[in-house]
Amino acid sequence: MQHALQLFMSMNYERVSLQMITKAVGLSKTGIFNYYPTKQDLFIAVIDKYLFHAQNPENKYGLSHASLADFLENYVRGVRRTMEGIVALGSLQKETMREEAANAGYFHLFQQALFYYPNAQAKLREVFDSEYHLWHSVLGQARDQGEIKADTNVEEATALFRQVFVGLSYEMSFFEGLDVEVLQRRFQYIYSLLKA
């Protein structure tokens, strides 16, 4: 499935042929059809594993944290781990996709999911909402425990942290990928503004 991921990250779904898949995976068409009756079934399995599962906050960050400061560290660590895994998987065949392009390829995979994965928009919304609720809970707890200012607007602070992450991820995907040190600095700056 890793080689199929790499193909779908490096080119559009329509361009990925069964012949390309069989060559990359090392199975015959019959062998692939034993596991995945259609190309779309294989695509769905790839999206489930490498997008929806990988982006689930429980899998990416873990849900235990003692404070907002701890959560921020766990969050950045989870982003780094997920990115390193995606880059490594996306770069399996250097002649097809350079390591730097794997980040852009991953964003491309999100876009393809919207077109070729049944009900992808709803599943993506679940992932994003789950992460939003996690941030909201952590920030609300930090405010209630006096870690951040009592007048902190949790809704706005949640949106700010999320938008910094998503914006940096998207912008930097066109180059070498998200620089997690920059993300950590931005998060720490926002935290310093909110800290009680």
C-alpha cells in the first residue's frame, strides 16, 4: 500500500493506471484484485490509512497532557513524527518523487480525496472538528486552571492556533515542507501572549 500511496501523491488519480500499480506493488492485476476489487477500493484504503488515520488527533498527538504548554510540545512532536513518516513513505521511489515534493504531494492527496473518496468532505470535517474540539478543550482547561488569562476567548484562541498550523503547513508544503521549529516558535509566541 505504501507504493500506491506514493503513486497517488505524485500524480492525479486518473493518471495512475493498474499497470503502474502492479509494477510499483510487485503484484499481478489478479493479485491486487484479490485485495482491492477496483482502483478506487485501493485508493480508499490508502486514504483511510495515510490520511484519515494519520490525521486523527488521537493517533497524531495523543490525548494526555497536564497543561497547555505540555500539549503544545506534544502537538509539535506529533506533527514532526507524522510529517517524517509521510515524507519517508512519499519518497520511496526517489525517481518518481523527490523528498521535498512529498509534502506538496500529501496536500495533493487531500484534494484528490475530495474528488474520488465517497463522502470525503464529511470525513475530513470529522477529522478537523475532532482536532478543533481537542484544542478547544485544552485551551478551556488552561483558562479554568489559571495557566492562561481568565479573559481569553477560547474560540478565537483555538482558531488562531489551528490557522497558524494549517497556514504554515500549506505555505511551506510548496518548498521543503513545514519547518516544525518555526511552528513551535509561533505557538510559543501565542502562548506567551495568553499566559496568565
